[in-house]
Amino acid sequence: MLNPDLHLNEKLFDTDVEQVAIRKGFGDGLVCAGEREPRVVVLCGDLTESAQALAFKKQFPDRFVELGVAEQNMASVASGMAAMGKIPFITSYAMFSPGRNWEQVRTTICYNNRPVKIAGSHAGVSVGPDGGTHQAIEDIAITRVLPRMIVICPCDAIEARKATVAAVSTGTPVYLRLARDKTPVMTTDDTPFEIGRARTIWRSDAPQVGLIATGSLLHKALQAARDLANEKIDVEVLNLSTIKPLDVDAVVTLARKTGKLVTIEEHQIYGGMGSAVAECLAGHYPVPIEFVGVHDRFGQSGTPEELIEHYGMGRDAIARAVRSVSRR
């Protein structure tokens, strides 16, 4: 059953559940953060509307900088502004930031511990028709390896807004991973959010398998949990929106409770959230794991739903992974 303590969207299983792009939540969060903190500035790589920075630009024109198609330069300029006391957000498609400018993010931002917030929009294969060149499915891996970097993958637009506002006060670099397409809204304004804290979204009295999901695929995980309950396979579902720092207590507690895990992410299985979970358990409480994600392949053009299914990340694939790990 859904965790009643989290005040989730009661209609999240309805066919007409409200759907909002996660990047839209980021845009709303930027405006909120700008109103609360005058040091917040936004830099964009010629994708102001797509990256949802337009509302901030209109409300705070003197705190917005258009850098053009120059993502490396954007990261370096943001680092300099942070050194002068600003709190910069840099925005582009994830393939270009932190993809193209990874070295500048590493050396000018993380090495110097500048509190720059990197918002990577259009992450994952659900970018859809833009194709494999624009589908960032390696960005969690290249950001979580950077010292001092916090990595957050919100599950819906509301959580993205909260994460954007919360990122302002961390005092460190932060990577916000944002999906392009509209996705189901699962949380509400009353659902608690805290950087570094995972939340149990679906509970069972005697769960046989633990599901750990990040990003919009949390909705697929919840659908699979409900399907499995009809088969008398009880699971527990954890929303791991902060991938780094990892909520070790929540992950280990779930592993101890269930003895078997499935990780679910719209990312390469190598180096992503599942790898972070496996690294944690190797040192604390090893259990069998199945990894749902992209298995060492590039993306391609298609509709978001077609691609999620093609790469084995839909509700049926998650259910199969649960049955598979149950037999181990």
C-alpha cells in the first residue's frame, strides 16, 4: 500500500493522473529560490525556454546571463561568479552540461568547491525523438564520481521544485537531473523532501523484495508493486531521489528487511544509481540485486513510452526482475 505518512497524490494510479514535466518543476523552483535568495543567478546555454529558465529571466532580468552555445565557458563563468559570492544555476541539456563541459565542472567547480548548481535537462531516453545523440544516460555516472558533488534525480515536478530550492543552501556543487517529457505527479506540496533522505513510498507487512527507484521511473515501480501484490508477491518501494550522498541507512535497512533488491533507473546500469546501491551493500550487507536500466547500449529515436519499453524499464520488466531475483 502507498505510505499514508507521505501525503502522496491520491490519484497517482488513475489513468488521468496529472502529468507535468519535471523540468517545469525546476523552472518554478528557480523563481522561488530567486525570491528567497538575492544571490541566486541563472546562466543558460542558449536553451532558455527548453531548460525552463524563461520565468526566472522575466522576473529577474538583471540576474540572468545568456552564455550561448558555450557550455564549457558557462561552467567557468559560473565558478567565477560563485567565487564572488553568487549562487549560480547553469542550465542546458544534460548531454551538454554536464556532458560536454565535464572537465570544467570537475576542475573549476568541484575542485574549488564552488556552490554552482548544474541543471541537466532532457536526461534519459524519454527525450524521445531527439535520438541517441541527445539522450543522456551516462550523466549520473560522470557526476556522482566527482568529489563534493551532490546528485539529485527528482521523481516528479513537485519534488524538482523542492530540490531546486533546497540546493541553494547546500554550499556545495549540486547536479539536478531533469526529464523532458511530462510524467505523472506522485507527490504533493505536503510530501516531505530532504536532500540525502530516501523515502519508503510503498509499504508491505512482509516484503519479499525491495525496489529502489529514482526519477520518473518511480511511477513504473509503483505500478509494478501493485501488480505484484495481486500475485501475492509483496514488495517495498524506496524513492531514492538523492543518489549522492546515498541514504545508507535506508538502503541497508531495506536490504536487511527483504534480502533481495531491484534497482530501477533511466540510465546505464554501469555507474548509475544501481551501482551506488551495490557499492553500499558490498560494504554493509550484500544481497542479490537485479538492475533495471539501459544495459550498455546507446539510445535511439522513438516515443518516450516506446523507448522505456524497448530498453526494458517498463512496469512488466520491473515485475520480471522482481520474479527473477526472488528465485535467487
